[in-house]
Amino acid sequence: MDAVDKLFPLATPDPLFLHVPLGLTVAFWLVWWLPLTVAAHREANKPFGAGMWAGLLGPLGLWMAGPPLPGTLLPKRFPHFHPLAWLLGSAVVVGAFHGVAWAGPIFMGTTGEYLHTPLAVALAVGGLVAGLVVSWTGRRVGLFENVGIVWSWCLSLLVSGARLEQLFTFGTTAVFLLVIALTGILILFISLLLGASLGHLATGDGQFSLSFSYEAWVGRRYLLAKRRQSFISVITFISVAGVTVGVWAMLVVLSVMSGFEADLKSKILGANAHLLVQKSGGDFFEWEESVKKVRGMSHVVGASPFVFNEVMISSDSNLSGALIKGVDVTTMEQVTDLRRHVVQGNFDGLADPKSIPDENTPLPEDEDFKLRELKQPKASPDGGTGAGLGTSPPALTTPTTDGSRKPPQPPPKSSSSPLPAFGVVAAPLPKGAVLPGIVIGQELSRNLRVFIGDRITVVSPVAELGPTGPVPRARSFRVAAVFYSGMYEYDAKFVYIDLKEAMTFFSTSGGVTGIEVRVDDVEATTRLGREIVRELGGFPFRTRDWKDMNRNLFAALKLEKIAMFIILAFIILVASFNILSTLIMVVLEKGKEIAILKSMGSTDASIMKIFVTYGLTIGVLGTSIGVALGYLSCRAIETFGIGLDPEVYYIANLPVRMNPVEFVLVAGAALIISLLAAVYPALQAARLRPVEGLRYE
């Protein structure tokens, strides 16, 4: 490790961000130089084994193949690698990538994981431009030069490891980093090949020409013409069907995954504020003045103070850990949609505990349909008690002899104290006092087996000194309402009490944990958070937005989507091999026609354009049909729905969200793969000499 640090002084001390780029650099060094030197040695009629060993030496291995060409360092028999094209292309790619990595935090205000998308765009654009540079400089597609450019990019990651580490705010794992790096390599290599292929088509004859006049007509005629060998037409049909199925499956899967992501995002933003304003290293006592300042800012919809802590909650029959939040009932609705998620009781019971019905008071008939099956707790996703979530869980009412329905009665009260095992008993209430209200989630109510009006005990981790030593502080509350957010973690762990009760219970001396803020643009929370901090005077104030608080969750969803995209792209890749084999057989079948066209004056670039048109037409047909089928399938799922078990999947129907950007990306990827599959056969056809095509005619 010390030797590597001396060799690469800018490398990060975290070995993870050193080992992955180092492995990729070594791998592409071998992928780049082994084939190059082996080909050079074979051109020089030297043994294959000598070329393999020489490949480990890199450029030195080329010199071992034979004397160099005049004015170059390349062997005389193998002038198939252009160092200038490689150097120029590497400069373009490395400059574009690290330029965005450097400029993103300064000019765009984007850091960490939010830079991944701009960097991917930089790789795609840089690779496309570098491919054009390679084709123009070397007058060929330049496969070896393109592989060398990928190696240069991997080497730049190794050298600038510290900057690479800054792309992962909360760290990462080796697998995730490797997947991200391989995705970048795939984007770069495809962009390089695409740029080089387009550049060679336009400049292959030594002059710039984008004309596809008669070449496109001949290519379509080849596709539709009758064949001496009918199985070529069968393979062509299979190629179109393969591209269709790949595009169709990819669009449906990505739309469903986007639907799940959108549903999850809406639930998170419904139960939480968009931004949290907190104070570092001290109590937040000046919160009233800060709330007024924040509410007066542009793009701020509402602001509300809160107190947050971890507690344990017990009933007569069970206990559970929970996260308690003290909220201002009068302003809470400005920042969250929690009031709309109440399925039993009333949120106003926090501010007016006297309005909470007694535990034996019958509920109004209009609330009867909102009740949930609480009596028999079910297995939860984490293996404990509780149930999974759904948008329409089964009702909790039980039938009576006359056909009507009534809420089930709670289990009989135990004579023991709520937490006898911990020796914690809530202090007795003064005569005439009313217990404060508490709002709990549906899953927690199932776990504790409590109903509206039931008494539960909240135990604070902050201990107070008693006759026998420190004793956890405890207080009794009455259940004022039950909410259902649609997310198990919230419904099983979150409880809400009045802000003043929280201040008193946790002895905050009038301070709060922070301020919840809702804005009018959820995608601009990072920028608005910085503006809020500046308005409050900077440090020690800080903000956290919903993206930061759920970073790992959305990062996992993004990784899943990338993985599914790559996996399903293999369907299109298999279809591209059919395009490749079809075109190779067409080239062999049309050898005489190619020779005649060349004899009549067609250039190599024109012949290449003919067969690229042939392959691209197959891709366009398959992509068009696949996009149409994907759109119709998503519309059908939206209209008719595919039912899911809400106790397992938390939703009643399969969600679908069609993203136009994803449709464009999938269609573009299919067309690019189809185009690249046609390049090799087109090059072979362009290299065919007229005398060879007419020799046996």
C-alpha cells in the first residue's frame, strides 16, 4: 500500500476506492495490449506465445514484433494502431469526466450521488466526440484505440481516487462501486464505438459526406428482395422479433419500477416534511423567530417546529420501541399530510384531550368503515407482530346476531402496571386531571392491541433521579387517533404528541429539535436548504432534505433499475447477434452485387452505408413495434390493473409510471445496439475487392 501511495500521491487512503480502479486498470491493460501485440506478432510471422508474453509489456511488445515504420513507433507489418488518435480521444474523455466532477459542486451545486447522472452524460458525450476524433484521425473505426481510451479513463480514476471518494457521500460497498464503474465503462465504450462508426461512415472516403441517397434505397431493397436461401429471411424475422421483445420487456419493467418508486416517494413526502432545519451543537431555543423568517422566504409553503426522540411504549398486553414526535397541531398541516392519513379518531385530540372518547364509548357509524383488524396481530415483514400495509386493509368490525357490525372489544385490562419488568410506573394523576392525547400508527395499535381512548405508557430514555437511583421517566397518554400512511416502518414506529407536552416530558426548557419545512418544488430542496441556512445566519444552522434522509433507499432503487436495464438489454444484445449473422450471410450471398457496385464507382463508405442501412432498418422495425407494445401494455395495466396482496406489497394494484425519458433511452439503446451490430459486416463488405466477388461468376 505504501508503494502505491508513493506512486499515486493523490490516491485516497480508503482502500476500496483504490482496489476497484486498480483492478479495472490492470484488466483493460491486458484487454488492450494482448490482442494488439498478438496480432502484430502474427503479422510478423512470429509465434503466438511470443505475442502473448510481449503483450504484458504493453508498447514495448509492439517493438518486439519487428522494425518500426519510418517516423512511427509501430511495427512495419502492423500499422493498425494510431497513437495520436488514442491520445486525443483519451484527452477528450478524461477532460470531460473530470471537468464535470470538478465543476459540478461549484457551478451546479451538485455533490455526492447527485453527480452520477451528470457524469454519465459527460461520459456519453465525451465518448461520442472521442470516437469521432479517432475515426477522423485514424481513418477507421479504431477498436484498439477505443479500448485504450477506456483504459486511460480507468487509470484516471485510480490517480484521482480522492475525488472518486467524494462521489459517495456516505460511503459505498465494493459491489456497488464495481457496478457503477462497469456501467460507466459500458456507457463510454458504446459511445466510443458509436462515434467512431458514425465518423467512419461520414469521413471514410477522406471527405465529409452524410449522403445516404442511393445507399439507403439499395439497403431496403436487399431487405425486401427474394432470396435464394430462405433461412436468411427467417433469421431476419427472428432478429426483428428479438429486438421487439427486448424493447417491450424493458419498457414494461422500467415503468413498473418507476411506479413503485413514485408510490414510495409520495408516501414518504406525505408523512414527512421536505426539509428539516436543525441547530448543531446546542439547543434550538430561538425557533419562534426562525419559523417566522423561514415562512417569509419565497418557495416556502409552510414551517412548523417539532421535538423528536426515541421512547418505549407499553400497553397492558405488549410493549414496543417507537419514535415520538411532538408537533404543533395548528401548523403541522402546513408541512405534512398526516391528518389526511387518520383512519380512526381525530388528530385534534392532541390539542384538546377532553375530546378523546372513553375506551368504552361506541364509535360513530361513519367511522366504522375505517377501522382495521387489530384483534389478531399478523406476521409483519420483519418477522414480528403486526401486518403488512395496503391501501385498503380488511375492516376490523365483527358481525352481530342481528346482521349489524360493531367494533371488537379490547382485551380485559390487567391489574399489573404497564412495565413491571422495568420497574417503571407512570406517576399518578392529580384529581380531575386529563391524560394528554397521542396518535399512533395502525401497525403499532395492532402490536399493542389498543383502541381509541385506551391508555398507554410512554417511557423516555432520559432518566430522572428517584429514591433508588436513576429511573426512566414515564407518562401515560390516551390514544386520540390511529393513522395509516401506507408504509410499515412509519405505521409501526412513529407516534405523535402535542408540542408542549413533548417539551415538558423531555425537559427541553422551551427548546425544540428543529423546524419542518415544506416547499413548492421537491426537486429543489438542496438549493432552498442552502438559502434557508443563509437567511438564518449560517452556522450552526443546517438543513437536511428528504433526499438525504432517504438516500440509501433511493440509491438502492436506482441500482435496481440500472441492473434491470443491463439484464434486459441482453435480450436486445442477443437479437443483435442475429442481425450480425444475418448481415454476414447477406454479404456472402451478395458478393457479386457488391463487386458490380464497386466496379461502377461505389466507394467503400457507400458499400458500408448500404449494409448499415440494412441492419438499422431491422432495429427501427423492432424498436417501433416494441415501443408500441410497451406503451399499450402499460396503459392496459393502468386501466384494468393487476391486483396485489396489500398485506404483502403494501399496495392493492401494480403501480405503473411511464417516463418519456426512459422510453427515449430504451429506444435509443436498441437502435445503437442494432447499428453497432451492423458495423462489422458492413466493414467486411466494404473491404471486398471486385476481382474476388466476380472471380467465380
